Amino acid sequence: MAFKIRRVEYFHTTVVDQPGEAYKVLSALASLGVNLLAFTAVPVGPDSTQLTLFPEDRAKMVNEAKKAGMALDGPHRAILLQGDDELGVLASVHERIYRAHVNVFASTAVADGYGKYGHIIYVRPEDYERAAKALEV
């Protein structure tokens, strides 16, 4: 199984839950030259959506968001895996974390349909270093 594991930082911002809000944030970041490694959007109430942004360059994200008046919560830490989509790859990664006695409190993975996948793993801050060590990153 060929994959790349890296430590990543992410930020949250909350927007009104209406059409175009994610587009506004994403297009603003793109126009400012902020490259994202990953992105998620989840509802956080009847009228709000939390956007989670994983910038390639944390400092650039912070500086450009500040200039644009965007409120960010973070940075927070996660682990990003990208690699060959093979049967059992997610199980093997989670097994390594489990054997380190670390609880994964959230995780998202997606296959691209062309043999590759991406996987974000969230663990509690106090468990982050143990999880990173278990994954040799």
C-alpha cells in the first residue's frame, strides 16, 4: 500500500446556511492564492454551516483571511493520508491508531474513482502525538 501521511492544520469558519456561502469563501481564498488540501462543510444548527478549511500553507491562510476580514477558529491539528485506494487500507490505518490506544473521534475518507484516496483523521489534542507516532509521521 503506497500512501503519504502528513500532519495538517485546519481552521473553522461559520457561515449562514444559504446558497452561495461556501462558494464565496472558497472563491475568495482561491483569488487570494490560498491552496486547500481538503474542505468539509457540515450544518451546525438550523441556520449555520461550519466550513473546515485545510490550507497547504497555514501562514498564508491566516494572513489572507485576516486581510479579507474572515473570522477563523484555529489552527487545529489533524492527520491527512493520501494514496493508493486498496481494499483494507482504511482498516490498516485505523488499526495502527487503535493499537496506540488512541480514539479517533472523527474521520472522513473518499476514493477518487481513479485508484487514489484521501483520508482525514481527527483525534483529541492530547492524543495527537501518540497517533502521529503510531502512523510514523
